[in-house]
Amino acid sequence: MGVALKSEIIQVRKEQPEIDIRGLSKVYQTKNNRFEALKDVSLHVNNEEFVSILGPSGCGKSTILRILAGLEEASSGNVRVAGHEVTGPSAERGMVFQSYTLFPWLTVRENIEFGLKLKGLKAKERKEISDKYLELVGLERFANSYGKELSGGMKQRVAIARSMANSPDVLLMDEPFGALDAQTKQSMQHLLLDIWKKEKTTIVFITHDIDESLFLSQRIYVMDARPGRISEEIDADLGLFKDGELVDVDRFMKMKKHIISLLKH
Amino acid sequence: MKKNKWNKLLAIREDIPKKWYLLGILFTFIFLFIIWNALSFMKLVDEVFLPTPVEVVISFILSMVDSAYWGEIGISVYRVFMGFLLACLVGIPLGILAGTFKFAESLIIPVSEFIRYMPAAAFIPLIMVWVGIGEPAKILVIFIGCFFQLVLIVADDTNRISKDLLSASYTLGANRFQVITRVIIPAMLPKLMATMRLIMGWAWTYLVVAELVAADSGLGYSIMKAQRFLDTESIFVGIIVIGLLGLIIDRCFAMANKKLFPWAEGGN
């Protein structure tokens, strides 16, 4: 993917950011323990932007995503998506998890149609949409298979298709390729970029893999732990990659070194 | 070469050739049968205690051609199913509730944990005072024996559904009610069937307990009656018939599980 394409996609930018988090804190309070998972986190994601949140384990990056999804409540701060305060989970904020969350009793197609069925779409409309997303993730041949017949990478492709079929405002991805082997991971990254280009979705991507974040995203928020906070915002939309190949090795290495030093200290 | 073979057969939790597995099964059955033959035919044990296989087989055939014996089987099967179904009807919804809502758990689980340690058989005198010695008494014993175990296991089955699965359905637009009906219940069905299969075994145990203590019909009663006349063959037949019925029902459950849930991981 070249610079031109990335900028093309963000041409149509709304006035306010799609995701706007201000002064977000999350404290877990037990009887004699107070754990500050997130401290004063502020970040924004523009419409149709691909942003990664990168950090060591335990830095609270997944907590940000779960709060965005409405699965957890913020202790304080302001979280707005598409102009609305987040008060609970909704189909407008699709999420893909690291663990496989296919409904094993449903076929691949039925999984993809799950959200559409909840919305009350008719069978014919559902089929049209599921056909489209089956093709998008390249699983047409497995439409009638159950989860147990699929590999890990295929399961995550279904999870992506299932979220996308709902046409959410934003797609939240919590280390979705963390459990995959290196090769599958790479092909999934390419697939995700293709989907992002085609569908123009706003994506927030959680990872602890520096290469992954540099490859996929336009911007990266680097986080630090204890308490979880954002240590730096990095512009990654610099044409490091072209057509999925690394072209600017020097710059890439420099940025990687810089991020490593951020994570180390 | 030979050492290698034994090494393979004794590998921890590794598969062995099917032939060897079947051989193992066959060996135990034949071994037990030989011991039985030896003890009974060589009169090592008094025949009042241990009849010969031949006598048991004759007694078995006589029972099978006796329509009255089928009546006993019928009434026992009826009691087992009534007690079992009643326990399922009440216990499964309560178990699902307890596994879904913490507040329901607090209402249901501790009290069930407490009561399940009270032996169901000890309730029999009380049940006789409450409902007499009619059919309700036997059904109630089976119900008490099964119900509390069932609630606890179903609650646990429900609780084990991955939280990520629930989170995923919320982000796909499901509300709480839909999460229960469209995710929690379908997700736990195979486990539920396995649990029902287990509880069915318990139902048979409590049936016999109930019939041994207070009944004038059924397989347990016929075992009891046989004991009074030192008719050991009939005791054997009663036990074997109950075992066979249990086996048939168990196989039905296993087959249903495979048919109904082709998507479930692992075998049944």
C-alpha cells in the first residue's frame, strides 16, 4: 500500500473525529487494592482511519478497546463514537477478539448473518450481504462449514466478516492475529488492509507487535504501563510499504528502534 | 521389536490400535465370566450366594417370557422417567438462571450445595409421611436424588461458556435476552445432553433405592422379593435387567447427541 492510497482514503474526513476519547481513566478497586489500569488517556481516530494502539501486556490497551465497545465502563472521562457518548455495547461498534468467538453451532454463513438476523433483516437480504462478505474474506467454499472444521486464520476471517456485515461505524480489533502462526498472521494482515481499502472502515487495532502496527496503520499510539497511559503518538503513514512490501527500510528501522526505546524505558 | 510394542501400548494417554482396545474389553468380560464359572460350578461358594451362569440365564429367559415381569419393568421405567423429567423440567431452567445471573446463583446454588449432601434415601421416611407410599413417593425420591445435582451441574455448564462469546454477541447487537436465548442456551446444549445422560444413571440408582424400601411393584421390588425367598438367580436377573435398560438409554443419549449436535467439538 502506497502513500497515495492511504491519503486518498482519508480525503473524506468529517469535521469531528469518529472516535474521541478525552481524559479516560479506569480504576479497579478491590478491598485493599487500587489498580489504576488507565490514567488520563486522550486519543482520537478520524473517520476511515486505521489506528493502532501498541503497548506491552498489562498496559491497558485492551481495556481502552473494551470501553470503546461498551463492554466495560470508564471510571472517568469522555468517550464518544460517531458523535455519541458510549453507554453500552452496540452493533455500531463491531469487535474482533484474540480468542476465537465463532458460534460453534452456526455455520460460517449463519455466523456472518447473526447480527443481521438480530436486526430483523429478511433471509434474502441477509444472504446478499453474507455472500458479499464471504467473498471479501475468501471463504465462499466454507459457507456451510462449522467452526470446528476451520483453521485459526479462517476463524478470524469469519469473525471479521461477521463484524463487517453489520456495517459498523468502527471496527475494534483486539490483537486479532495474536494466536496465529507467523505465516497466517502475515496473510491476514494483507487481507485486512485489502478489506479496509475496499470498505473504508474506521479501524482501531490493538497489538504488541511493532512490525504489525507499522505495516497496518496510519497512526500509532504507543502506551506505557502502570498506570496505563499514552506515551507517544506516531505518524506511520509515511510510505514505508508499497503493495505490501517494505520499501523504506532505513526509516522503518529508525521508527522501530524509536518505538522499542519507548517500550523499554 | 517386542519391547517397542509394549512401549507403545503403555504410552500415557496415547491412542492404541483398536484391535488391542477391543481385546482389552473382551479380556475383562471373559476373565470375570471365568471366575464366576469357577466359583459357582466348583462349589467354592455356596449356591445360595452365587448361582451358576446357567441358572441365571434360565431365570432370565423365564422372566423375559413372563408378562408380569414386563409389567415390573414397565412400572420402573415409568417411575424413572417421571422423576427424571420432573427434575429436568424444574432443574434445567433454574441451573441456567443460576449460571447466568449472579443474583440467581446466590439464591439457588448455596442451598442446593447444602441439600445435595443430604442422602436422598434418608428422605424416604419423610416422603412416606408426606405423600404416602403411592407412585408420587417413588417419583419424589428420584426427583430429590437428581434435582439438586442437576441444578449444580447445569449451572456450572452454563458458567463455562466463554465470556468472549457473550462479549462478541453484545458487539453484534444482541441484548441480554437475546444473549441468553441465542447464545447461552444453544452453546450449552451438548453439555446439557451429556449432563442429562449422567443424571439418568442416578435416576436408576434412586429408583432401586425407592423400590427396595417402599414398593409392591417394580424391578427393585422384585429383587427385594427374590431376596426373601433366597432366590439369588432372580436378584442377578433384576440387576442385569436394570443394567441393560441403563445401557440402552445411555446409547440412545449418545446417538441423539451425535445426531443433534454435529458441530460439537470432540466425540461423544
